[in-house]
Amino acid sequence: MSIKTGVRVSEGLVALEEEPTRLAETLDRICTRWAGRSGAVALTVPPLLPVGDLALLDVYRNFPQLALVSSPLDVAGAGTEPIERQAASGGFGPASLGTAGLGLPSSACYGVYLHHRNRQVAEDGELVTVSAQCFRNEDHFDGLRRLKAFRMREVVALGTPEQVTDHLDHSARFLDGLSGEIGLPLERRAARDPFYDQSGQRATFQEIVPVKHEYVYKGMAIASVNTHHMFFGERCSISLIGGGPAATSCVGFGVERWLHALADHFDGDWGRAQDAVEKAGKALA
């Protein structure tokens, strides 16, 4: 399927024109309205996070190949070739770059856990909703399916194991309801969680007790529900009032992947997709 109009992708970077932009905004309104009714409070997290903080979360241990970092220009040490000439050639060499102390996060919820670092969770748990640009250095890019920079809407629960499990069940019902009202066929599949190492004891545990379920459209995951047990609570010293680390879970919606799925399902007709999503939103209101 070739998307009719409104999308331009180059080297993993996407620009959306009016119709897909409006559809993305409508989807996000539906998700944020559901999050708010569920008790989630809105949070804005930084688009860049300190490398040391991301290292605390095992980002560079588990998936260094996906990492993208931000480095300032070292104008004084740039060497013989002027900075502007390097830029015109398409990139800056190592001699022109300073220490890369900031990372471009690959998941929206990292900023949530770091924001709650050294804090205590309320007795009835906490729900947070966040939207952020995410960045991944994939080995290849594929239209809206696989991008270098993409948007993620997440709703994160922090609390007891029972509270965060309830959030996953509630999220799954919402995803089933949303996709059902739109008429978008999704398959729920157990999968590996990207927050965890894919080898050793963690991987073995995941095979016995899956920590991630994806909602898949034609082989492409467009949403997921994830439990992290006490991993982030321990790493970020997020505690419960009764003592011990908080558990966490999240549901994530990949905005551009939803757009691809809707465009494909409605034969590239953004208007039909828009009508279906608006109708679903009214049914779920």
C-alpha cells in the first residue's frame, strides 16, 4: 500500500501535512482524555536526558546500538577545516565534537522514572501521562513503520504490584475498545520488553512470565502494555509509603505507526480514517 498524500519520509525522519497531522492530534486527544479519566496527571519531560541518568537505567548496557547522543560543537578544536564547510559536506568529524553528555531517549517513559527519582509514591499509587519524541538508531528505516525520530504517548503507573497490574488490565480494555470501535484488526502478542536485557536470567524470566504484550497490525506493533516489576523503582529509588521500591507499568502508543496502520486499513484515505477515529472517540466518550 502506498500512502496517498500528506507524508514525506527521508532517512528515517518524517514530515506530516494537514490530514495526517489532524488524525494524529485526534488520536492523541482520545488517549489523553482516557488517561485523564483514569486519574493520570500530565507531565512534560525533557527532550534530552543526561547520559549518566540513562546509564542508570541500563540503556547503554542493553541496547547501545540504538542509542543516539547529543554533542556540542568544539569550535576551537575543529582543526583545519572550517565548521561551516564541514556542515555543508553533511557532517562534523570527531575533532569538531565535544563530549556527548546528553542522550536522545528511545522511550518516552524514561523521563517519568527519572522525574520521580528519590520520591515516595502516594498510597493509592500514581498515574502519569506523557508525550515525547523518541529516537532510535535503527539498522534500517521503513516509511512510518520504522523511524529515527517518532512520537510516543505513554501512560505510566507507579505503585504496588497490584496497582500497576490493574493499570495494565485497564489499558488493555481501552486498546481493545479503541481498535474495535475503529474497526482496526489488532492481534495481542507476548514479546520481549525493550527495557530489559535480552540475555541471561532476565530473558529466561520473560519467557516464563511475559512482561510485554504488543498490539500488532499486519506484523507491526503499534501499541504495547509493559510491566517492569521493581526495576525502575529500585534504580531510581522510588519508594512506597509502606517501604520497599515501587513497581511500575506503562502503556505506549506509537503515533506514526498508528497513522500507518490507519492509512493502510482505509486504503490511503485520510478522510475515512479521520471519520472512523472521530466516531470511535465519541463512542468511548
